Amino acid sequence: MRAKVHVFLKPGVLDVQGKAVEAALHGLGWGHVEGVRVGKTIEFDLKGKDAAETESEVKDMCEKLLANTVIESYRVEVA
């Protein structure tokens, strides 16, 4: 199975990288862009599991390592 994890800062947490990207976009002429947030995507394969079990296992990975759940949220996709 292929897992994809999208990690992003929770609302209300200052996204310094997002602000820098937004400022750069404004500087390049796209002044109408606002609210830029930057996240990360982690993809990997898992062997020998069904979709429900894989999703549960990947969520456990997120809670323990892949996301800092104090300031980050995550979304899991399994294919």
C-alpha cells in the first residue's frame, strides 16, 4: 500500500515560511494572494496490510513521529 501524509501547521500558529512566500509572491506582482500556509508531504510504501489497518498504522506514526501534534495537523491518504 502507498501512504501519503500531509502535515500542516494548525490555524493560529504563525507560519513564518508561509509569510515569506506570500511576501515574495506580492513582490513578483501577485498582490491579491493572501493566507499562504506551507506544509510538507511524506510518502512511503507499506507491505502486507489492508487499507483500514494501514491507515490506522500511519496515523499512529503521525502521532508518534511524523507530526508535532501540539502545533501541526495531518491528513492521511492510503492507496
